[in-house]
Amino acid sequence: MGTGFHLGAGETNAPRILYHSVAARSFRPLWALEELGLGYELVVMPFPPRAHVKDYKSLNPLGTVPLFLEGLTRMTESSAICEYLAARHPEAGVGVAIDDPAYGEYLNFCHFGEATLTFPQTLVLRYGRFEPAERRQPQVAADYAAWFLARLRTLEPRLAEHEYVAAGRFTAADISVGYALLLAGHLGLAAEFTPAVTAYWARLQRRAAYRAALEAERTAAIAQGVDPRASTEV
């Protein structure tokens, strides 16, 4: 597996490796790395890597992405990697300090993006697209799409009053929630976003680091012989 190498500003080396698939959860730490201006190596694999990349499970027994390596640190949970990076580099202002009154809401939305918003979408993908035709269950996919949208609507009042989900500024919590919105777009659910959520998502997509992460993903995928289109597409 080849890698795409990116140096952060002022760095002379970057002992960080992110294993990634296009449009997968591993986009969260990729976006975080760009927000923080850190150097990294990006390994892009076809999805799901456990089925397409020989020996990947010897690196990550789960066979999932992301896998993030930094020295002796090995992490596989996308939102946790974002929290880790933000905490390790507080000067970037992407995290929230433990003594900040907003720390609780920050942690809550870091996990809300994955556990509450992304989880139901994985079932939409499985039963609507990834299972063999005879095992697909359109009603299950539709039910979990409705579940996702119902939970997403709980953000509307907050985003109608605030530009970001926590601490009155952009944080890793927005990366966590933002990825769920990216995935929803690939699933054709973005047309169902409420007005403040729609405006919030447009704001996130204008961020330079978000655009840089998309470009890094595309460039590395092409260089490593992987289809740069979203793996959620059929």
C-alpha cells in the first residue's frame, strides 16, 4: 500500500499514518489533521478494506477504517482520534479544555456525531446498498433513514442560534457532526435537512481545511490506484 505524505507547517517529519477509505468515517481524522496543520501519511484503500486489502487485518484486527498510528499510539475510533489530536495540540483551538464550562457539551457532540447520527446511516448503507440484492431490506433502510433525520432535527434549535454545535466556535465536535452530514449527502438525505442544519453544513463545507481534506483524499486515492468516488455510491 502506497502513501500520500503531507508535511504540516513548520514540521520536519510527521510520524503519523492514517488508513482511510473514500467517504468513510476516517474522513473525520483526515479533516482534523488538516484543521490542525499537522503532517501525516495517508493510505487510501478500497472499501471495505478487510475484503479488498490483503493483510490489512494484521494491522487492524477489526478490518475497519480509520486506523491511526502515531508512535506507540494506535486508534480505530474516528471521533476519539479527533478528540486526541485536538487535546494534543491545544494551540490550534479545535478542542475544549477540561476546565472550560463548555467541555461537557463539546464531548457530548463529539460522540453525538458518531453514536447518534452516523450509526443509523450505517444500517441504511448495509440494508439499502451493501448487502446482496436478495438480502436487502428497503423498509429497514427507510426506517433508519427516518431515525437519522429525526435525531438530526434536534440540532435545529441550537444551530438556529449558534454557528457551531459547542463552545461558540468551531471544534472537533463539528468535525464529528459534519462527517455525518457528509455521509447523509452521499445517501441522498441532504434534501431533508432543516434550514439551520442546511446553513451549518454549507458553513462547514466552506472551511479551507475541509476542502483540503477532500483534495488530499482525491489525490492520494488516484495516486494509490483507488477509485476516488465515494464508496457509498452504487
